[in-house]
Amino acid sequence: MSSLLKFSNVTLRRGARVLVDGLDFTLGPGERLQVTGPNGSGKSSLIRLAAGLLPAAAGQVERSALALADDHLALDRELLLRTALGFWGGAVEQAMVALNIDHLAEVPVRLLSSGQVKRATLARVAASRAPLWLLDEPLNALDSDGRKRLGALVERHLEGGGAVVAASHQPLGGDWRKLELKR
Amino acid sequence: MIRALIVRDLRRGFTGAAWLPIAFFLLVAALTPFAIGPDPQLLSRVGPGILWIAALTAALLPIERLIEPDRADGVLDQLALHGLAEESVAFAKIAAHWLTFAPLLLLAAIPASALLALDAAALWQTALALAIGTPALAALAVAIAAVTAGMPRAGSLAGLLLLPLAVPLLIFGAANALLLEAAVSLLLTAGAPFVAGAAIRATRT
């Protein structure tokens, strides 16, 4: 498959507001795209549109299998971290090691700190075998070690032929194509 | 994935609030003799109807925890990304909710019937009618939970929506017109996943 995510003349509308009009881009294996813009410019909506969770007002989005990490945990709080991640399947153990939360595997999710929670949502994506990763504000609540680990994960994913779209107003480190949204 | 979701919801049901509706059901049955007096003849006359009303109101209690927590926590989004149709999610939730709700309710009907001075034949009749009605009650609860997910005061709104829809079940069930009740139950159970699926999609923001 030549492209993992393809926007063709896409319009995204929220209520009466047009956030994006006539957007065209293609993301292939090994490519990464950073969506930037001020608060309220529609970065998260664009991610959700790319994920297929929001409909496009016009145009077409083609996507491969994907994994999404946003500010929703989507892990059962009463379960141990390992079991909770296991529900979504994939290479859970490696993902926990990659994000340095493997020592928390036997801790209930509800006891995790916000930084650890963020790592857990990223581990859910890393464990998935989806070629396309969508990350909404992946740096929120991450410390410098967390950022470094995320950077390494992204590099490895790109080397393996994956693609990443990240929405963030902060620099992500590495060489990202930029897509700037205006208010 | 559907089976994993049913197992997960069963675990959450039985370790969580599955007992509340049953306790409520028994409480209503226990209150009735206080409210209308201990005369066994009167109690056994109104007993089956009371059990039905208790079951309907008990079905309302869990509505707020059926869909909303998973919507707010992004679980419904992740399930969609794993390729599960919203209708399949709704079906799994209905199945899991029915399995946590119906067997306990039918068990609770035994002590409840003793409180209401029902004899074995009346208990058997009522339990059979309840058993036929419970899939529809579970399906309605999940559908209404999906429709009201994310709304303020969803719980009270859910009551206003669910109880009128359950009236046909109540009429045929309490009158022991089991075939008609089964037909209504089938219709509601078959339709609910589609209503709930559409509602889950529509509430996505």
C-alpha cells in the first residue's frame, strides 16, 4: 500500500465553523506529520477526522489500520495495568518496556499518576500492530524521559514502515512535516 | 473482540453494581405489605403486578453506567478503531447487561414472591413472563443509555424514555399473554442494537 493516510479535498466543519477547507495530503510509510496551531484551531478534530471518528463535511479520507492515543485513557481503572492493556491486544510487554512502565504492570490503573497514564495510552498505541499512529498532544504530562522514549518509539515505528500524525503545539523533536491550522 | 467485550462487561457488572437493581427489586416487594396491608389474599392478587413494576424500575437503575462511562473514557472510540461496528458494541453490551440482570432478577423473584404471598403456580407464571421480558428490558436499557449518554441529568430523562416504551411488555407480561409479550420482546431486542449504534455514532464529538 503506497499511502497510509490520504486526505482528498477534505472540509472539516464543527457546528457552523469551517476548521479546514480543501485539505489535500498523503502520508506514506516512514513519514510523519505534525499538526500545529493555536488552542481551538481544530487539531484534535483533525485527528479524530483522520481516525474516522468524525465525518468529513466534504471530500474523502482513506486510511489504513490505525491506533489512536488522545486524552481518553480507555483502560479499565480497576484492573492491573498489564490486564487493562491486554484487553486491546498486541505486544503489550514490549510496549510497557519501551515506555518504562513495565514495573507498574501489577499496579491498578486507577493508582497511576497522570504522566504514567499518558505513558499507558501511548503503550496502547505502541502495542498495536497498526501501521498508522495518531497521537493527540502526546507530550502532555510527559517528563523528559517520557519524551525521549516517545521519540525513540516514533523513530522505530517509522523505520518499520509506519507513519505518524501528531497534533501538538510544542516541538516534537525530529524532522516532522508541518501542517498549520489557523484560527 | 465481541466476546472479549461481553466478558469484560460481565466482570464489571458482577464486581460492581449488578446487585443494586436486585436489592431495589426486593425492597419494593418488601415495602408492598407495609403499604397495602398484610392480607394474603389482597397481596397475592396484586403481587404479580407489583413484581412487574419493581422489575421495570429496577431496570432503570443501571442505565447511567451502561454506556456513558465507556463513552467518556474513549472506550467506544477505541472499539470503533478496532473495527467493531457500533451495533456490535451495542449487541455485546445488551448481552452482558442481560446476563448480569436477568438471572439475578429471576432468583430474586423467589423471595419476592414469598413477601407477596404468591403461591408456586403464580410465582412460576410471573417468573416465566419476567424471563421473556428481560431481554427487552436489557435491550431498552442499553438503547436508552446510548441515547442519553453525555446529557445532563441523563438518569431522570432515561426513566421518562424507558418506562413508556416498556408499557406493551408490562401489559402483556402482567396479563400473562406470553406469545404477545414474546413478540414485543423480540421486536425491542432486535431493534435496540440499531438504535443504540446510531446513538453512539451521533453522540461522538
